[in-house]
Amino acid sequence: MAKPTLYGADYSVYVRIARMTLEEKGVGYELVPLDIFAAEGIPAWYLELQPFARIPALEHDGFRLFETSAIARYVDEAFDGPALQPTDARGRAKMSQIIGMLDAYGYRAMVWDVAVERLEKTPPDEALIASGLSQAETVLKVLTSLKAKGGPWLLGEQLTLADLHAAPIIAYCLKVSEGRDLLARFADIGDWYARVADRASFARTERVD
């Protein structure tokens, strides 16, 4: 089977989610760097792959795909390797719920409102950071309530796409002290995060600044 090509930048949370999925499946892939914030703008050829100019996008043996969740599910189902989705309907629904919650309520707050605002804005908007931390706290509370009571991963004994989706988003928030302080208040999620951070897929996709 042909090697897939992933387009995107190593700074992107969503590119990292796709890369971690490929790594966990043991799939060799080519990462083609694409900076959506480059001064020269988005190259026209990329808009044929992703008309909304977001990253990542995937090409595999003539098949084109965008949207991280769709890419992750495709990689899990198209390639050999450990299954990353539950086999039962309720387990898959819970996995989708966690992913959807993180996309809708976690990503903007944790990544942009807290981490990017603190790290890249001068001066940062303290009110925005405070609002982001409040939202992030709610997300972590809900994630704690959704996490399976037994087993090392969010859904129990099986590592799933929910784990691979959550870890890069939380990791970005941990770049700043406020994010680290917040996670320290959620022991179950902190322990879970430490296990994910110890995996080879996490280390191999970590950006080296």
C-alpha cells in the first residue's frame, strides 16, 4: 500500500493529532511542511486539497481527505495495526463525544485564549486568558466525568482516537504556567496525560523549538 502524505506544520495541534494516529498505527508517512501563517499566503495548489485553507490534509493513493477526525478514522480503518476505535456503539459514541467536546469547547480556550495569548501577544489580554482558563477548567471537569473509572485511557483499557485527540490540545496549554497549574488540580487527567506523554508517538511528534 502506498505511503500517505500529510500536509501541515509541526506547530499545529491538529497536524500532531493526525501524526500521532499514524505513529500509533505504525504507518510510514511523508510530512510536507505547510505554514498557513506564511507571509506569502496559502499556495494555490493546497486549496485544491483543502479549500478552507486549514491543516492538515491527507493524500493516499489518489484519495484526498481533510478534517482531522476524518483523517484519524481513515488511518485507523485503512491500515493494519492496533485498533484505535471501540468496537461497540456506545464506546464509539463516547469517543466521538470527547473529540467533539474538545473541538467545540477546549481547543480555542486552551490553545489560543490561554497559551498563544500568553506566549505571543505583547501585552497579552489578561481578561481573555482568564476567560480561557475558566472554559478550560470546565472542559477538564467534564473530561474527568467522562473518563472511564477503570483502565489507563480515557475509555478504559483501549487507547483510542479520543486519547490522541486530547493529548496535543492539553499539551499546548501546558506550555504556560497557568495551564500547568490548572492541570495539577485534576489528578486523574494529570495521571492519564503523563501516560500519553510517555508514548513514542507523543515524543516523535513533539516540536523542537
